[in-house]
Amino acid sequence: MSTTPEDQNASEPDEVPGDLSAQGYIDQGNAAIEDGDYDAAVEAFSQAVRLAPDDAHAHYNLALAYQYTGNSEAAAAGYLRAIQHDPQLVEAYINLGNLYSDLGQHENALETFQRAHELRSDDADLYVNIGDAYRNLGLTDDAIQAYRQALMIDPTHTMAAEMVAVGRERVAQEWKRILDAERHIDSAPGDLLRYPNAVAAYVAARRYQDALSVCNQMLALAPDDARCYAALAEVYEAMDDPQQAIESWSRVVDLQPENGEAWEHLGTWHTAQGNTQQAIDAYRQAVALDPTNVGARFSLAESYADGERYDDAISIYEALVNEADTGALGESEEALADAYAGLAETYNAAGRFEEALETAKRFLERFPDDTAGLYQLAIAYDELGQRAEAIAAYQQVVEADPLNADALSDLAAVLLEEGRQDEAIEAASSATAIDPDLAPAWETLGKALRAAGRVEEAARAEQRAREIEE
């Protein structure tokens, strides 16, 4: 992580009477950083961003201050804004990648470190970061190659050398597990029960073709045994191949129609493919076979909502709320919160905004400051035309979850309706930085920029929205 803020002068408007200039606030924030007063630094850099919203270094410094305070989500959002204004700001990519790693978002971390590498290809530390991201994703061979690249640049890099050794040990352990499983099969190749361990070992090592080969051996032994197709389905799940997973789980339920877990898996992959009715049918079977399967009931409700069968979804969510509230689902507060969130969201989707509002309020009475509840509350207020309340609720969501692009986009739209163009531009810009493919945010940004007389920028934003929607 970078330990010092960016010192470049901010591009800024004229100084506001009675206030410091943007650069003055940056200087003030730098001094606070040196004194270890990171909350004061956040306040100073926030003022700099307010005065110079298009200055990448002001956003970078604010993100760094947030990072020092431990507010990782706000820091990540700040680095994304800095990158949006200066795509060459390599330190922002590096710090953002580290934050993604801390947040467990390892795919985002890998992509971010790779973008930094494009700007600084001779940095051994960056290769170590890339290797760590690969390792966290379970891609051991790729991780070893990245650590090797670090050593090619800097043969004395202790961490890279240590991680190569760690990677080699992990590969050795994976192969030992595989060899043990294969030897177990060799001792009795006619025993079907000996094969699944080998499949699991190959999947853990991401050697999917070998795993499929073992599955084919199982099928040769017992072509009508559901366990063979379940093993095959698990391989395709690991490969993220929805169609093959659907075909395999379909074969399982054909052979074992009483297998509720298989029906649930089938529903999951139909959902992934957007096959809403097939997902509903599969989840209904899973619930019919095991009415206590709370996960399948939630999934069925979500599928009903996706299929715009709102009354059916509401019925399930209401039952889940009542059961969770009375303890019938055990002591799971999480289940109750999820049920409230699903119920409020479904009421909003159905256009029953008064009921959504009431549900969200009940939700927040039980779980104050829950972002899912606040978001549904904001949507209900928004749709009911209560803009001041909607803005306040959206702002609470964004404060608690600074990486929530949808909430930022919705906030921008309400701010624009209220004629607050500058704030709408800021919120929509943040949304597009976090999710560059969020068309509604680009649309709102275009409208806000046009209302502010920034016609060329508006045209670019509107064009981006059209490109996404095509």
C-alpha cells in the first residue's frame, strides 16, 4: 500500500470565499496524514474533492485516508474514481488491488493488478501481488509462474522465493492426494465407491479433464447409476459450465426423482441460465421432497419473483418471515433478515409500494441500519414521490456500502429530479466508476451533464449507455 498521498496540485475552481482552495485542503489533509489524524485527513480531502470533483489526485488522497481509517469499501470507491479520472494512476490500481484482496474479491484483485502491470511491467512486487491473487483463486501453477517472473526481475526478492516454495508444496500435496485416490481405485477397479475421491482430488487441483475421465470410467462401470451423473455434474459445476451441469443433474433426477438435493442443484443452474420456469419446477420438487429446506424455499421465492409471479413469491416470503420471527427456523437472525429483504423487494417489484414501505420499516425496526432494508425503503419512498426521504435513505445506503453502484445510480436519478445536477453528476459518476456497464447510471449522468450545460460530456455518457443496451 502507498504510504504517502499524491502531492500534485489539484485542478480547481476559484477559491470559495471563507474556505480554503482545493489545494489548500489537500495540503491540510497531507498534514493530518503526517500527524496520524486520519479522520481529519478524510474531512480535508473530502472538501478537496467537493471543490475539484474531476481531480484524480484529490480522489486518490481521499481514498488513501479512508484506507488508513480502515474503511475499505469507501477507499475502494475512491480509488475507482481516481482511476476514472486518470487511467494511468498506477498506485491507485495497486492500492485498489490490495483492498480487493482484503475484501476477498480475488478475481477483481487479479484484474486490477494486471491492469497495473500493463502500466508498470518491470515491478517485481506487482508480480508477487498477481501471484497472490492467483493463489487465492486456487490457480497454483499460474501463481508459481507469476512468482518466477518476480524473481527474474529481482533474484533477491525473498517473498517471491518463499511463495514459489509454498506453491510447489501445494502442488506436491495435490498430486499426493490424486495418487492416493488412483491407487485406491487400482486395488479394486470394479468398486464404484472408490472413484468419487479421485474425481474430487482432480477437481481440487483444477485438473478437470482428468476428473471427467474418471467420471467416464464410472459410467462405463454403472451407466444407470445416479452417483456417476452426480459426480459428473460436480465437475461441470467446478468448470462453470451451466448447460452441462443442467444435463447431468437432469439425469440424476431422472434416475433418483426423490433426490431433493439434486433437484435444488438443477434449479440453481436453470436460474444461472435464465430458465425461470424450469428453475421454478425444480425448486418446487426440492421443497415438496423436503419442506424444511429453507434454502430451496428462498430460491423458489426468488424464481417466482423473477417470473413476475409476485403473489406466489410474497406468500413464501411472508411464511418465512413468520417462521423465522417465531423461531420455527431455529435461531437464525440471518434467515429473518433475508426473508424481510426478499418480501420488501418483491412488494417493490410488484408495484405495491405502500406495502414495501411498511415491510421495510418493520425490517429496520428489527435490524436498524441494514443496507438491504434501507435500499428497499429508499426505492419505496422514491416510487411514492417522497423524494427527500428517498434521498436520505439512498445516502444512508451509500454511506454504509460505498461500492453499491445501483444505490448510487438511483440516488443520482432522484437528485436530478430535484434539480441538484452537480450532486447527481457526482453520484452517477461514482456509480459508473464502480460498475462501468450500468446503463441507467450512464443515462442519468448524460442527463445531468446536459442539464449542467456540459454538452460534449453528456453526449459521451449517452453514447456509452446506448452501447451497453445494444
